[in-house]
Amino acid sequence: MVEPASDILMMQEAIFEAAVELIRRRDTRYATDAYVFVRDALEHTMAGIRREGRPHHVTGQQLLEGIREYGIALFGPMALTVFEEWGLHACPDFGEIVFNLIDQGLLSKTETDTRADFAPGYDFRQAFRDPFLPSSKLPPPRCGDQPAPATSR
């Protein structure tokens, strides 16, 4: 017998919630909502990759960009505050969550994927605060800085 899609989704959600509960018993650095957000941001990122016809594997850098886009779209100027409340202060925190999910069997990785893939990310304040500042309040660019990617609103 085939289960209705809504039952399957509820079952998958229950499995995810139970797995995150197990993770949080051994690693309390990040709120449960941070794990849910990373899962949803990964789905957002994968949808963009599929639309572009690229391979389905998501690199750490691609996920970080998807997290930035999704976080800004979801939380707007409150993104930085929400992330800090969840224990997220820098890009490597997202890598820790991803690898906790991998270790729990909820995500998979290639032989070359590592936590270090998340280290050369972006500055949180620039990524999540600056897009909402008036141009007169933006800090002047430093030598060698790349302009922040434009956000779509």
C-alpha cells in the first residue's frame, strides 16, 4: 500500500526531529531551529542548482551562498540577530551543523567534503547587516575587497 505524500512527509519530519534531538544531546552549541534552517537552506540551494542544470552535489561554498540568500529572504534585517540567538556566529558554524547531520546519517558527503570547506566563507556582519544599511552608512571598501553580491528582494 502506498502512503499519502503528507504521511510520508510527516514521517520524514519526525525522523529529522528525532535525529536532531540525538545530535543536540552530544552537541548543544546550536539551537534546534538552526538545524531546521540549514536543512531548508540546503533545499533552497539545491533547487537553484537544479534550475541551472548543474550537478546535484552542493559544495560548502554553494551552501553558504544559499544560506546567505535564504537567510536574508526569510529574516531580512533580523537574520544576524536570529543566527546569533541560535549560536551561529561565523560560516564554520554552518559546517559544524552540516557535519553533525552527516554524522547522524541525514546528509551525505563526497570524499573531498570537509568542515574546512566552510571556513573561507563570508563575514556575517557584511553578509547579513550591510544589505540593509543605507549606502551612506556602509563602511568604505578596503583594498582588495570584492563588492557584496546583490540581493534580490
